[in-house]
Amino acid sequence: MTDNGDGVVVWLPMVDGAERLGVVAVRTAALDGPRMRRSRMLADLLAMVVTSKRAYSDWIAARTRTATMRLPAEMLRAFLPPRTIGSKHCVSTAVLEPAYDVGGDAFDHAVVKHVLHTMILDAMGHDLASGLTTSVAMAGARNARRSGADLPDLVGSVDHALAQWLPDHFCTGVVCRLDAGTGELHWINCGHPPPLLIRAERVIEGELDSPPQPPIGLHLELGPAARQVHKTALQPGDRVLLYTDGVVDARDANGVEFGLDHFTDFIIRASAAGQRPSEVLRLLSHAILDFQHNNLRDDATILLFEWHPQHP
Amino acid sequence: MKLGAEGVIPVPDASRAPADPGGAVDESLLEALITEAQIVLPVDLSALANRCASALGLNTVRIYVVDLQQVVLVPLDESLEALPVDASQAGWAYRTVSPHG
């Protein structure tokens, strides 16, 4: 609280659901209960107004950029959902770097009734064609999801779309479906690093490993008839990590890799320190950039989702 | 400053009712502001936000949006400075999603 004679300033978070938009600074004569309540109301109202304006405002988009965005990143980012989404039972949050120069990585998450859908994608290469591959995959997956497709049909429809329209391109990825009521997790891994399960501040080794399946777009040439779906039962408080290899392959000036252990340790430690998932990933993405002196060789994407059912 | 019985600062002038945060909000003013919020250009949002603050008995409000990499909080009012997420009261409110004040 700052009091410089003409009142006090209170900083309030401005959030849209689980997504942090920014903050507001309210200056008021004094910070009593009614004024605090009205300050919160104002922050909530402004969050809704900013949310409704920012989707199509070039001015707000430009205000929130600190560097020039390259074309593949502009295209891919148009497909991205908010960084953080959630319900009472689950939260999903993600970060993607290099923010202004991403080539072929993307993530998606959505809550549909009691189901949390999450997805991570990594197209080979780092150019407009990789961005196109990922964009088609994102659109294809959403199109299938919104038509009520189950996981194998969802991945199958993206396999077909890529094989038909971008036959020389493919991407790896993981698609997950979490029943937030029961904790039942289904996933298909298409040639991607396996998801990681963090339970009670430990990584449960190999828990979400599965036999390899072809990347998305190559399945029709290489694969068996149907995509294999895997399943496991999450426990309350479990966290699942989806990531692309750019995260663990990041190297410092001496060629030392950031590494999987460093990656999971960072998440476990920051979470144990009481940071919320979106803040954990914010800190982690900055740590990875610092490690590589702001010069990532490959796209690095992390998506973290957490199941925390309400007790009856 | 002395607080009234309910922790509210007494406002002597009844014609300035919006300045009394415990009193009724001017409904027609709020209605006008909400209608205006629908059509306001983002660049004019700061001024509208201040009028909303005033209608709620608050002095002023400033809006900051986080940049793409969540490093700085950028004011919508272009005359203000951006604030670091890692080292400011504003950043603390952002990082913890809690009010600071």
C-alpha cells in the first residue's frame, strides 16, 4: 500500500477465469471494506472489457509485444488458446518459447463439461511450412473434438488431413482426455516424448510411457489400423506434464543440456514453494531462456495440468 | 483520517454521493458506462475506466496488461511506464493473483 497524501494505491490482479491478463492500480481515499469490494468489482469488470477487446485489437496486441513477431509465429499464435484455463476440478496452463519466433510447436486445452482436453504438437522444422502443419493439426483436432469425436477418431482425422494436404509434413504430439469427475486419463502418444506424472512432489518414472506410435500425418503409411489409446487413473493433486524436446535439449554456453531432471526438479520445487501452476511455468520458461542466454535453438513448449477434485 | 462507525469515511456533501463507497451507486451512470464499454475503442479504455472508478467512489484506476512473455506489465495509458513482473508491487499482485495494498 502506498499513501502519498492523496489516498492509497491498491494493486489488484485482472483475471479472465484462470487466465492472468494483468493488474489494475486503484487509487482511493482509504482502503476500507466497501472500497476494497468495489475495487475488486472494478477489476473484474475491466477484466471482462479487456478480454472482449483484446481478441481483435491490434493496438492491445502491439502494446503487449516487446519485439517484432515473425510470420510463422503470427500464424501459429492465432490458433493458441489462453495460456491458462480451468474449472473447479482442474487447471491447465502452458508456455511457448521463443515467443516471437516459434516455428512448429503449439498447445491446446479446453474444458468441455467435465472433461479437460489437452494437446501438445511439434512439427518438424522451423519455418512457415512447420507452422502450417501445426495449424492444420490444431484446426483438425478442434474440428473433430467439436464434432464429438473420441481420441482415436480425433487423431485419425488429423492423420488424414495432413496426409491429404501436406503429404511431406508431419508432427509429433500427445493428445489427452481427463475426466475431471473420476480422474481417469486417456491419451494417445504420436511419436512424442512421453508425458510425465508428478505425484506427491515426485516424478513417477515411466507411468505415462507407452509403446511408440507414428507421428501424426505418417500413420496411414506406417502404422497399424487404429491408434492405441492408453489410460491410467490420476490421484487428487496429480500433475501431468506435456513438453517438447526443445525444453530438455536447451543448452548453455558450454553445451550442457538443461535436462529432464533439472526441468522436473524446477517444477516440483516451485510448486512446493506454493507457486500456482501458471506462475511455475512463467518462472520455468524464463529459467530456460536464461540458461540458453535468450537464444533457443528449438521451440520449447510446456503444458502442465493438475487434477484437484472438490471434496464432497 | 477518522473512520465512521462502519469503517466508512463520512462524506458530508450528499450531492457527491458516489464518493461515499458505502452508499448507493448511481445506477443510471453505471448503465451509461456499461453501454459505453461495449463500443469503446481500446485506446479510450483508460478514460472510461477512470469514470467507472469515480462512479464507484474510487479516485482513479490504471490498467496494465502483461506482455507476451510475462516479463513486464504494460500500461494501457501510453504516458505511464511499464512495470517489471519480477520486482514491483504490481508484479506481486500478478504473480500471486492477490491484491497488494
